[in-house]
Amino acid sequence: MPPPAGASTEEDAVAVVAADDIDIAMSAAPDAGDPEPQRKKGRRRRKKRRPRAPTEEEVAARRSVLRWACPGREVATDDGESAEAGRARVRRPRVAVELHAHSARSDGTLSPTELVERAHRNGVKVFALTDHDTMAGVPEAVEAAKRHPIRIISGVEISAVHSPSDESGSGAEEPVHILAYYGSWGPARPQELERFLAGIREGRYARANDMLLKLRGLGMPMKLEDVCKIAGNGVAPGRLHVARAMVDAGYVEDLRQAFSRYLYDGGPAYATGSEPTAESVVRLVCRTGGVAVLAHPWALKNPGAVIKNLKAAGLHGIEVYRSDGKVSGLSDLADTYELLKLGGSDFHGRDDKEEPDVGSVDLPVLAVFKFLEIAKPIWHNAIKEIFASISERTTDLNESNGFRRISSAGDFCILRLSSEDPELTGASEVEVLRTEVADIVLTHHQ
């Protein structure tokens, strides 16, 4: 489905004309009559390919994404691509988007606030916090984003495992990660999702202990308490925390060495936890009002088989774009199975000069637009389910206890309904729910 029609391309027309004028001026230089300098200049011009002019579809998509990301601030957040800047050269429309990043709430080094601040400094307009198996950092990220023109997507990267489903049973089981993207209201069934994630987090402690046992057998004894201390209070330990413990103990020089020698998938100190099947994770994300995307499929041994099985379970997209460009083979698979093509930096804040920075993945604006085309109806339906759940609970109000419960929920929903998202708050269904919740609260205040 094409982006909204009617978007002006006046700026881009100015840019194209200006670029043509620059070429004409160069060809009319004082030494234009001298054939040798002219040939050299011609060669230089051929080497420098002029950026193509953006299509109307791209320009319209960019403006649509910015209207959603920074409502009421489209002009102020134009990334310097004003008509004045456009006269110098043509630019492909872009909105800096980060759909895969981790904070200290899982295995990153920056707090959610610090991560949002970094994203803002890098020009990011849409940011998804996708910590491993937890959404605990999302409220802090949302609060931090209020100071900047940046839209937060509530996300989580869920650990799973994929087992071959062919009749021969050939192939090995391998770890898979599913990115779940929720709207500003969060999942439609938060308790169900949290129970699911809590089970995975509990398994992380057993997994870390198994890794430590294997490392002890390799002559590298360490304590689980030390690993948990590195992870932080309330954070389930992961491979990165074990790797940091190895560095602190002097067993390896850096994190890269810890992973490349011992902790890589299938490595001598690698261990699995109690991860659910990838298919069950995808179905859960769909059931709770999220968009399900396969993370870093290039790391899989047989991405084709995994993608085929997960598409049948309801998968919406796969990561195709990285900081070093698009992975063509995966792009073809996305086309084959009609999946969204997305990507993110997978930023952790490690002491690694080669780690991509937040917002470094050049995600095409049309890919972002298509993502929102799929996501918005899903998120809207999640809101309707949230309110349906509230309406059901109002029929069981239990004097003061019931009032306190529904009043709190009502206040929360009224707050969310006054949010900045015009595409949701303007919907007729939501307007009706706003009135119903307000009536509930007012009735019980009397």
C-alpha cells in the first residue's frame, strides 16, 4: 500500500535543479577549452556518482513517519534537509530509527535514560528498547524521551529455541531470538507476557550456573554470586555477564575473547536455559498485541527453515539491515515469505570499537513506513482489548476494594488516552472508551 498521497516534493525539486546547476557551472570553468583538464574533470565527475533524487513515495513516507514520531514537530525535526540544505545536494529521505538496543536492565551497560540520551544525540527519532526477556526498562525510557522529539516503542527480545520440524528429524536445535514490538500502551495481556518472560529469566540463573560449571572444568573457577553482582540487582544473568566475570578474573583479555573461545553458540562453555520454542514465542507476541520479528537471522545455521516455520506461526518480519548494509540473501527470503525487512544496531555499549552505535543502521524510510502500516492496526486492537478487559472488571466492583482497583486503572487509561498519538486518540472507538472510563471514575467518586 503506497504512502499517503499529496505530499509536496517542492524541496526535492529545488535540490535536483540546484545539483544540475552545479554540474553546468563546473563544465563552464575557465579552462574548459583545454582538452586535457577537461578529460580529467570528466573522469572525476564519472567517479563521483550524483545521489539520486528521492521519489515522491519516499518523501511522503518520511513525512508520514515523522508525523507519527514527532507529532506537531515535523519541521523542527527535519534533520537539516530544508530547502536551503537541499540546494547543495540531493538527499535520500531518511528518518533515524533504532529498533534493537539493550540497556543495563538486561546485558547492556547504559541505563535506559542514558540510552535514550545517546539515541537523541545521534539523531534518532524512533527508538525501541529491546532488553532480553524483560520490559522493566521501558517506563524509564518513556520518561526520558519526554525531553526530546523521540518516539519510544515498547520492545523486548525474547529468548527461544528452534528445533527442526522435518520428518527425518535431521539438524540440530539452535537458539533463536524474537523481537516483540508493542505500542505505547504496551501488551494487551501484560500479566500473561510477564509470566512467560519471568519463566525464561528464572532459567537464566540455571543456565549461568551450568556455564560456570563448564568453565570450572576448563580451569576457570568463578562464583555465581559474582556474576549476579555484575548483572545488577534484579537482572537475570546472561552470557555477557559471565564474560565480564571472566575478564575481571583475568581468564581472558576482553569480552570478544571470552565469546570467541568459550561462550559462542555451541562453544565449550555454552549452555542453554529453559527457553520456549520459537513458534510459541511468535504466537505469544501475536496474541498479546505485538509485532514479531526474527532477530539477527544471519547468525542461524539454517535461516530458511527457521523463517518458514515461524512465518506459519505468525511472524511479521525479519532483520535484514545491519550497520554494514542489507543482507541480500535474507532480503530475498523476506520477499519470498512476504515479511517486513527491518534491522537495528543490537547496541549493548560494550568496550568494543567495532560495535555499531545507536541509530547507525540505515533503515530505508519505506521499510519504516511499511512496519508502521502493519503495526498500527495491531496496536490499536491491543488498546481495544485492554479496555474490554477493564469493562469486564467494572461489572465485579467490590465496594471500596473494587473502586480502588478500577479507579487506578481508569486514571491510567485517561492519562494514556490524552497521549500524543493522534491516530489512536482520534479513533471513534477510543473516544467511546474514554467516555466510559471517565464515567466509571466519576460514578465511584460520588
